[in-house]
Amino acid sequence: MPAAHSSSTIVRYEDAILQGYGVEKLAAPQDGDSLYDGEGYVSFFYDFDPASSQPDGTATFKVEAAAAGLYALSLGYYIPEGYGAKEAGIRVNGTDVGGITLDAPPASTVVHEKMVSKIALNAGTNEVTFTRGWGYYGIEYVRIEPAGLPFASSTIEAEDGLMSGEVSLGSAVEGFSGSGYAAFKSSGSLTLSYNAAERGLVELTIGYSAPYGDKKTQLTVNGQASEVSLPSTSSYAEATGGKVMMNKGTNTIRFDSGWGWYNIDYVKLSPASASNQHQVENKLVNANATVETKALMRYFVDHYGRNILSGQQTLEDAQWIKDQTGKYPAIFSTDLIDYSPSRVEHGAASTEVDKAIQWAKEGGIVALVWHWNAPAGLYDTAGKEWWRGFYTDSTSFDVQYALSHPDSEDYRLLLRDIDAIADQLKRLQDARVPVLWRPLHEAEGGWFWWGAKGPEPAKQLYRLMYDRLTNTHRLNNLIWVWNSESPDWYPGDDVVDMVSVDIYNPAGNYGPSIAKYDSLVNLVQDKKLVALPENGPIPDPEQLQTYAAHWLFFSTWTGDFIRDGKYNTMEHIQKVYSSDYVITRDELPDDLYTSFRYEAEKGTMTGLTVSTAGSGYSGDGYVTGFDEDGNTLAMTVNVPVSGRYTLSIRYKAQGDKTNPVLLNDETLADYVFKNSDAWTDGVVGEYELQAGNPTLRIGKSWGWIDVDFAELQYLGPILPKAVVSYSSANPTNQDVIAQLTANKPVTITNNGGSNRYVFKQNGSFTFTYIDADGHTGSVTATVTNIDKTPPSFSVTADRTVLQTPNHALVPINLQWTAHDADSGVAGVQLASVTSSEPDNGSGDGDKDQDIQDAKIGTADAQIKLRAERSGKGNGRVYTITYKAFDHAGNQTTASVLVTVPHGSKS
């Protein structure tokens, strides 16, 4: 038996766990073999027995792995001369890995060691199980050793990967690199590992051959799947797998067969642009944020790592920059200090909110800080004047005491001050201005009273403010910016949208402050935006890019920091404000607060690829293809609020192409992508969309288009629309109730606020209504089908007197006239025929059935009456009654009398 190497582990046959029939541990050679001189083996020298009540035999070896990863598996095995090569099956921790081949040992030997497969093991104990396969071989031992993962290697050879199913190591198609390639048939997979020294974005290139026509493979990198096209080629070529994110440490790259019948030679990894390496979600902590706030956050996320936004404290200094450079900063930052109640009590006043509203109207971004003058306890002495009340040394206000005594006056004053600032923030919300809101800044320094008692009271106060502004005052226009790099002071991911730190480097030091930046990135695990809301010297744009210090924005402090020529020289200011990397106000889009862009390359592609050829595209590339049936691009779009939106797509097209555009699989349009060699914004249409995350799909019909991005442009809330439902089809003699229903909540502004109106007669009624956004509307109900008036009706008979009482039955013919001006006459029916005397009255001749052929309930117009009367009476009167009814259900009756006079004689 061989000894284990320092890096390998051997498990011998005697430690194997056997199950099922046929398999056993032996030491003696097989079938008179004289060459075997080993110590023993697990024997699979038996035939399959379908009659056995036990399962086919297996041998399980328990192996220990120091760490999870890919390991090389070697077998020491025994095959007698003349038996040839054998196939065995293998399972690792209960999962089938596939078949392995045991080559016939070299001539004049019967034992051999071979590396048969790479297997993925967990840290700790693993079970490697062998099944009989073809049988007639023995296993002496198994050996595992680390597979030698490439570290920071640019090329990973396919033969170094783990192959399963019908994927096998090939060498027949010449021209490959390394020692072979992975030959794919109709099923199976190839799994490669890449050990990255640092987390980063890489370009993935696939070396392949596809001698059997165009193919597609399923590529999965660290769980993220995509489909990659492999154009037909009999020689070896390269295809792009797009940009992928590599995590620090071990990464998994897997190819599943897809269409199959192609060869993977290698995977090449090369550094990609660092512009979009971050994992920041386009998501605000306040789910009810306004559409403008969500749009601004979308813009920030899209530009994070690509540019830095310029900012300046005070409007006066922003104007000074414009005068010097010809450009305004993108961000105007100002202070709510003089809205603090304890300053207002001393006569302070401010117009900063008015300035901020005007700045936003002019296309800029607003950032606010609050030097919160302490609610109480101002010393107001020389050097500690009332207007210095935000400093710890100028107030006795104890934030820790106030927060721990919610029934105290100090706690009430905290709420009073927050409520006062809420009133100012509400003015901005009413003006539809989103705000970068940075309260309790520089808390960890301790020089401001809100940080004087350490991190816990500061965090508690921040969370109190978040709750009160968000949930009590319903302020939904705030992007919450925390201002500290210390983990001990961090208030929590659930109340922070962006992290920041204030940096005042020495005059003329334009460094990128990379250590501070990295500290903030690590604080939030790169899941939130990082900003520089106060600075002295402005970081040099070139250094920012060189060091990948991706500050979202800078905002230079006021006064000497921007104007004295020392902290920032004029030459440096000119350089900053003319840099392509720096965004100024004139470069902000006109639709900054209404636009939501979705990059095509971030979507899910079927049969499509990401390209970076050419220029003018946004993001990290564009999607190209749409040349085969089934090619689709699916993008999850975040509809921030329910409303009216314009959907547009930026594209290029080779000739006019009509391709379907769908939302959640419902066709929005068969859109004609017009022939264009330049990027073109095509408006698909205007739609009413509900808040949510629908899937936008662009399919292939005529094909051959390139897609850069899709964009939703918010137009406004869904306008109120109402309909009135009521019965109008059929005439009725009842009141008609009209009921209003609307597509959104509305308030009825007439009819006593009721959405029901009762029509007692024909006529019209107009409902008026208003929605929560102040949009008004009206809808009118007109009723014309009420008919409460019965028809006019009369009846005549051709004989009204039977003069001769001869007991004969006399035919009576009847006629009627009916009229209904409203709903019309629906019908006439014989209602009754009655007699004033019984059939056999005294002295009438005793004839019965004096009334005949009277068909009650029909429009019978002829009946027979007997001409007889009682000898003792005053004469006989027959009453013939008809009823007429209209289509509304009204009815009336009319009668005619036929008499047999007493004086008549037969």
C-alpha cells in the first residue's frame, strides 16, 4: 500500500463500509491470478443478480476534508490480466457524480493507481460511494488531495474542472490549449473553480469549438444563470460570457449542457471596468417614499462608481462657483440651524427652505444638515452664546437623560424641536422636492450635544427622529444619510439609506481619502451608497478614479474652504468643475425626478449577448441579438408608485423591425423599431401602471436590434375615473338607483357625499368628485326608462243590449283602444266576464253556462252571452272587463256592459 503524501489522505479497503449483495473484502487473487500480491481489496468480482432481495453491492469510504472545495480522487485498484478496462459508478455525499473508467493495468501488472475524477467535498467527513458498474475489479484504497485551485489565474483550463453526466475529457479535436477539453453531449455539466484574491468584476471569455452547428450553453456563476451562444466553428474560438462578479475566495463557474454537442476548452477571466462593482440596491428604507425621492435614488445608484456629483454648502458659494467656472454644483447643501426653536426664541429667522425649493425648481439637488441648537440649557455667556447652542460646551442639555425619561420636559422638548423641523421638511415635500437629509452629523466627535453621551443615546435619538418624521409626520421625501464611519455608532441598516463622513484634509491635499472610503464600504458591506457631505479640499477626480474611491458626491464647506485659494486653488476648482468625471447641475437630466431607467445588460437574456462594441451606450454595455425565435430580454422594472408612465426603449435597428413588448406577459405593443445606426429613444406608449415589480419583455419577431435600456417616465398619478351603473335597458315603474364607482378612492362633493342617487322620475344627475391629489371629475347618469303612468284604455262591444230574452247564446264582438306614450302598450288581456244574475235565476228558463267562449288571460275578442234574465229582477247586466299593460309593468282596466232588459220578451 502506498503512503499518503503530506497533502493527501488515503482510506484503505478495510475501512470501507459495504452494503448490498456480492461485494466483499478479500485478500486472495481472483481466478488463479498469480500476479496479485497486495494486502487486500473490496471485491466487485460478481455478476448482477436480478433475483436478489438485496440491493446491488456498494462500498463507501469516509474521507476527511480540511476545507470545502474541489479535490482530486485517485483509486488504487486491482484488475487481473485480460479483464480489460472497467467502468464503475460514484456518489459523493449521496449525489451521483457519474461514471469513472478504470483502465487496464500496465502489462504484467494487475494493480494500478489512477486519478479518476475531481469531486467537491464539504469540510469535515464526506462519504464517497462506489457502485459495481461493469464489475470484476477490486478497490484497494482511495486517495484525495486538493485539486490545486488556480489562484488569481486569468485562464482556467476545462480539464481542471469537475465533469459529470455525459461530459468527458476530450482530446480528439486538435487545437485546444492545455491537455484537453470538456466534450459535451446531450446532458451533464462542467464545474470550474476560481480563487479570487479580492472581490471584483471580471470579463468572462469562453474558449470553445462547435463543429456541429450553432450551440447554446447554460452558464451559471455563483448561482447567477444566463444563456450563452456559441456560434458554429470547427476550430477553436472565443465567446463572451459577459461581466460577472467574483467574490473573494472560491467562486464556482458551471456550464450545463444546454443544446449540447460542443467543446469547452477554457475560461478566461480579465478585469472589467470597476464602475459597477457595488452591490447597492435601488431601495430606500422608507417604502412609502415619494416618486421624486425614488427617482433621485435611482439616479444615485445608476451613477455610483461612474461619476461623482459636485456639491457646495450655501447658495452664495454655489453662485460664486458659477461665477468662477461657468457651472453650478449639482448639489446645494444648506443648514436648518435657524429653524431650531431655541434660536427662533432669540429672534433667528431663515429663508433656506425657500432657497432649496427654488434650487430644485432650477434642476438641482438639495442636501440638508441641521446644526440643532439644544432645546434647553443654553449657557448664553461670553464664548458660549445662545447661537452656539449646538456645541456640547455651550449647553447643559443632557440627551441621555432626556431619552431615558420620556415623561420629562426635556423629552417633550426633543419632540417639539423635531416637529418644528418637520414643518419645514413638509414644505419641501409639498413642493415635491426630495432631500438628502443628514441629521445628527459628526456625532462621534462629541463636540455636538447629540454625541456628547456616546453612541447609544445618539443612535437612539436618530431612530426616534426617523420614526417621528416618517411615521408621525408622514415625511416621504427624505433620503436618510448617516454621518459616521464607526461601527459602534451605526444606527442600523433599516434607517439608513447612505453612509458618509466629513473630511477636512490639509489645505491643498486633494487626495481621494481612500482609507475613509473603504472604511465606510466595509461598515455597510458595500450595500449602501457612500458620500462625502463635507470636505475642505476637493478630491482630485483623477485620483478618485485611480484609487476607485467612489464617493457619490462631495460638498465643499463654505467660506475660506472654497474661496481662499489655499484649501482649493482656482486652478484646482477649474479642473474639478471641467472634469468629465464630475457631474455639475447643467449635466443633471431634465427628468431627474421622474425618470426610472433599467439597463438591458442587467436583465435576463435568452439567446442574447452583452456587447461593449462601439460607444454611446449607458451602463456596462448593451444587449444584442434578437435573431432567433425564442430570443428574449426580460427586465424586472420597479414601478415606484401607481401612476401614469411613458415607456421608452433606447435601441439601434438594422432596418425597420417589429418586435413584441410585453409587461407581465401581456402585450403592450408590437413596436416598430425604426432603422437607426445611432442610439434612438423610441416611445412605446403611455400606460397606467400599478406600483410593483413587473417583468418587461422584449421578444423577437423580425429581430436584429440592439437594446441599451428601457425607461419609465413618471407623468403623474392615475387620474380619477368614475362610471355610474344603473338599470337603463328595460322600462320600469320602480325608482332607479344610480351608483358611482371609481378607479381609485374619491370623495363625492355633492349628493351629500353619497355615491348613490335615486331617480324617482326620468332625468339626469351629475356626480362631482375629487381624489386625494386634488384631481376633480364628474360623471352624469341619465335615466329615460322610468314609466309610472298606466296606458289609456277603452273597450266597446258590437252589442250592448240583448232585447230578446230567448235563452239563445249571442256572439259579442269586442274592440279596444290602448295607448301608452312612455314605454308603449305591451298587451291586452280579457280579465273577467261577470253577470249580475246567476246562471239559473228565478224565472230565466233554467239554462246554465250563460257565459261561454270567454278565454280569460288572453286577447279574446269574441265571447257568447245568453240572452235571458230573471223574471223577477230589473234585468240582467253582463260586465266584460279587459286589462291593458305597458312595458314598464303598469296596467289599467276598462269594461263594457251588455244588458238584457227586464221589459224585453221572447
